[in-house]
Amino acid sequence: MKPDDYLKYYGIKLKPIEKKLVLKAMEDYKNQTQLLFEVESFDETFVQKWNSTNKENGLKGRIRILAPKASRQLKALITAGYKVSEIIEAYRNALTDEYHKSTNFRYLTPEFMTRIDKFNKFINGAGQQNNDEGDYEYSYKRRTSLS
């Protein structure tokens, strides 16, 4: 039902200036409530950008829908104020990470990238330089040689 029809249906009579303000307020309210329920569009946008990033980098992997856990994590990131483009930028940084290259990007999934700790690690460009935790391969070799 259109806002103007709503006023007519309930017999609400307003002065022209009041009617204009009420109709504007009703339209704004409608737009705000639509934004609250557009979570699927974040998922769809994320999936499209993820797939296009894979295509740009020559990766064959493609996702069709987002897993429920990844969707919840994505929603948490969006609620925290991050944009889908920032998450995809973190994914691009993760594509340059030596560990992920050595595993042929097997563990670089949407669920992995939407984890807040991994997102923060790669949004700061950790994939392009050594991280604070040290070299994983070295620490693994050292632990196995000591035992």
C-alpha cells in the first residue's frame, strides 16, 4: 500500500504541507526498514566479489552460496562497520601469503576469511610480510627435532 493510499484508506485529512511531511516520513521509514532486512544482499555481493577475485587471480574455485557459519561471521563484520570491499581486500592480501600458496589455497575459504582474527591479520597486509607469530615451518621443524 502506498503512503498516499494509506492516508485515504483511514480517512486521515491533513493540510498539504503536513501531508507532504507525513508522506516523506513514511517513505523514509519504509526505506530504513528495507535496509534492516537486506542481509542477503551482503551475502550475494560477497559471493560475486569473491568469485570475481578468484577469476582475476586465475583460481578455478567458485562459490555459489555462503555457508551459514560464514554468513553469520560476515554479518558480524558488517555490523562491526567493515565493508564487503574491505573483506575482499583482506582476501586479496591472503592470496599473497606463502602458507596459502604452499597449500594451494585449500584452507583459504570464505569461512576462514570472515573470522575476525584472520580478517584483522590480513586486512593489515600480513600476507605480504612476515607476521608477528614467526615462521610456522621453522617452529614446526624445531618442535619435531626436539622430541
